[in-house]
Amino acid sequence: MGHTLRERISELIIFHKTDGEAGKRNDLLKSVISSKTLSVLAYGGPTHRSPSGRARDMTMAIPEDWAVEPALTDVDVLRYDSSVEIPERFMVASRAGGYLLISNGAFHVSPDQDSLKTLLTTSSADVIAINTYGQSQSYHENMSMAADNRIAGFRRFYFGSITPLPLSADWPQLMFVRLSILEKLLIRGQLTVCFKEFVERGHLHSLNFQCFSISGDMMDLRSEGGLLRLVTGRLSSYNSRSRNNSMHHYGHRAKRDESAISASAKVFGEVLMGKNVTIADKAIVAGPAIIGDNVAIGAGAVVRSTIIGPGVSIARGSVIQNHVLTATESNIREVADDTANNHIKFDSDDSCNDHSNFRQWPKFSYVRFGKRIFDIAASTIVLTLFAPFFPLIAIAVKLNSPGPVFYKDRRQGMHGKDINCLKFRSMVVSADKIQEKLRGTNQVDGPQFKMEHDPRITAVGRFLRETYIDEIPQFINVLLGQMSTVGPRPSPEKENRLCPAWRDARLSVRPGITGLWQVRRTRLPGRDFQEWILYDTKYVRDLSWQLDMRICWDTAKKLVSTFFNQF
């Protein structure tokens, strides 16, 4: 006989003990339990909805040897050894019918509501075990094995389907137990946490068990990947639904006086921030992210898509991304450097994959050590040679049009840090406003702007541009460590937003005065932006001293040829 979702559903979340290597994975799970924000995101609370869509009557069962205090103070907490004592209110509720939902605390599960409703209203089972599979695809496939371990075939399950499965050997993600038969599964009011004993107890009383697979979403809260997916998927809806009194929400319109955030620091995206957080000069925090109480982020550090636990200090200059940090300050540098083992290999064929990271290199590699030495030497030589000409160029710029000698163009440097890219001014002062009026005459694709006979360029500026003399001041940026002699073209934040993986690839290194795109581009109509992405990602992927020397040689030949063509 079927049941309707109008029946009462109580929920018992059990956190299971595990030993050995599997037990070490519970450390992250304990951090979730002790963090109010993560607990709300993972389990909600009494005012939130259960996986069944009904209002919650929720209880947590935690092993008694776990030294952790739950952050959700408005739920009942039971401590257990080998069995869980079922609250009396569950037994009273059994007289009114309904279900007890037993959830596995290691997972955040969001089953497809239509499939779950269909299952609960049609199944006559006493106990319904449910596991979900991801619904990001329209179907998934299971491989069936024969008795001799040969592949017997594949079975495809489509989204929205309800698939009967054999009962597993361990606790499922969700299990609905009819309250009317709950007492038969207990021994002196205790529920065993051994799944085998639980099933045997049910069979002893001839109870009907059924197991199903339905579509939905599942995150393993014992893994970094699962927690980061939880934050990414749930943070926006959580922020729009509620404002936790102990946390501050930060976005593009954040009020900086709510925490000790430096005026030169940047906090953007969906970020939940605890109390007494300190963010030092020029640090960057990019959401989705959760910053716990009493966290200190050092000067120049970059924190992106990360969960930081209470009391953690991030060392100055660190790059932390796609991590869950509960370590002490002495471990942070090790965690930051460990991202070198997890970077993606950038490929132009997959240049718009959102799940990318900044690429990392060893400390004494050419990219981090030898390249910087070359930049210091090259910038010193070039600036020394051109220093006598700077006053002459400055006078020409000032006489040709009113305004400053140098133009400071706000661009993003390595890891997205803002820099002022210096050039001799080659346009009129109001060039940016005029560009908006000329947008319809843009002759290149992508976010950049270019047109033949650009009216914004001054007479002196045209000569400076065509001979590339306007870019000589950028060697000051190189000397200061903000740019490199060779690298991707420096671009503003509004352009880097267009494609995250391309952005992360090109921001893995310092932008360059010259680069692979500058010497390889064909300038064919409709291809400039595509070539820009292709050659920037190729440069980061293949970066070596040989490639830099080849680009410098090609650039030198082009400069000499272009300069003499002016006369």
C-alpha cells in the first residue's frame, strides 16, 4: 500500500566510525560538524528541508570518542558507542505513521524530488534504501560482471529513472524506515550501527527491504573535492535565503568596515567571512569561499575557491586555491606549494574548462628563478640605453597634446594582482570615453578594440606605436617584478573574465612586453581573439628558456624591420 509525503518524516543523521586509512578521512567530516556555516550548508537545520522536501525533525548521532562539538546548537545530539538510543519522541510518532529517515552523515545528498516522491508514494516496502547518482548528465552506465569476473555487459540508467538494486553491504546514503515497524529493528530501544546486524534484525521480523538508485546530487563530505563542490553549489542559494548572524557575506559591494580588510585588498565573489578576520595589503580573496573566525591572510596572498577553518594564518605571498585548510600556520606554506602536483595542463582545445588552476613550477626552475634573472638584466640594459631619450620623448608628447607623459593602464599581473602598466601616452586624454562611441567600428573580434586610422591616436603617438617605443617604459614594470620581458599580453580584469581556464593559464606567469601571440598572430579577420587564446595557453604550457630566446629573436627582427620602414 502506497504512502503520501503528507506523512511525518523525522531524520536521524548517523556519523559512522571507521578505522585505519578510512578513519583519517573523517577529519574533514569533523571539521564540517564543528563549523556552523559548513553544517548549515551540508545538513541545514530544523528550519530547513530534509532530502525528502519535508520540514525537519532532526537528530545527530555522533561517536562518543569523536572529540568534536556540533556547531548546530538547535538540534538534538546523541553520543553512541556501538548502538544509538532512539529518542522517545520517535517512538511516540510511530503511532501516527510516517517515516524515520536515516541519513549517512558522510554525504550531502539532494535526490531528485519527483523521483523520490514517486518512490515513497508507490513502494510498499518497510525499509527503502536509496543511493543517488549525479544528474549533471542525462544518463549513467553500470558495468555488470559475470561470476568468473568477466564483463557481462553494460546497463544505462537515464535521468529521472528509479532503478531497483541489490541491497548493499554498507549503510546507504538515505534510508526511509516506516515508523510503524521501527520498534522491530531495535534492541532495548537501541539501533545498531552495524548495517549487517540491522538487516538481519529486519529479516528476523520478516520486514521487506528494497534498495533503489535515483538521480540527484551527492557530495562526499570526507573529501576536499566534495566539500568544495558543496560550497560552490550551495553558497549562492544559502546567501540569498539567509544571513547567518555569525558570518558576514561579501561580494562586489562588500562593506570593508565589517572586518579588518586592507583598502588595497580585493574580496569578490560569494565569500562567507567569520569574525575577526584580517586581510592584509594587496591580498586577493575570490569566491566561492568560506573564511572562518580569527583567520589572518598575509600581504599579497591569493585565496581562491577555498575553505579556511578558524584560527588559520595564511603566509604572505601564498597562493591557496581549491583547498580545505584546517592546518596551523606552519603547514600553510606546505599546502600552498602542494598545488604544484595538482595543476592542470593547459590545452587550447579545452581552453574554457572552468575547473582550472594557476600553473606552478619548482622554486629553482627557469620560470621562477632563471627567467627573473634574465628580466632584471634585460630591463637594466634597455632602460640604461634609452634613458637619454626619455626627456626628448617626454617633450614631444607634451607639445603634441595636453596631458601626462606616461599612461598608466590598469592590468592584471601574475595571479590576478593589479598593476599599472606604463607606456608613453600615445592617445588623447579622453580616449576611453571616445572608444565607447567608436565601439561599432571595431575591426577585431574578442574583447580588445582596434580600428584603422584611430582618431584618438596623436601624431607623435602614432610614431611611438609603430616603432614600439611607447612600450619602453614597461621595462620599469619588468624591473619591479610586475611584468616579464616575455609573457602573455597584459590584459584588464574585464577581458580575463571571459574564459576562466585561459585566464588562469595566462595569469600563472608575469605578463610580458612581447610574447608568442605578438610574433605569431596572423591578424586575419575574425581570428585575432582565437589566436590570442591559442598562443597564450601554448606559451604557458611549453614555457622554457629556448622558447623565450626564440620569441626575443623574432621580436628583435620585427622591431628592426618596422623601425626602418618608418623612414
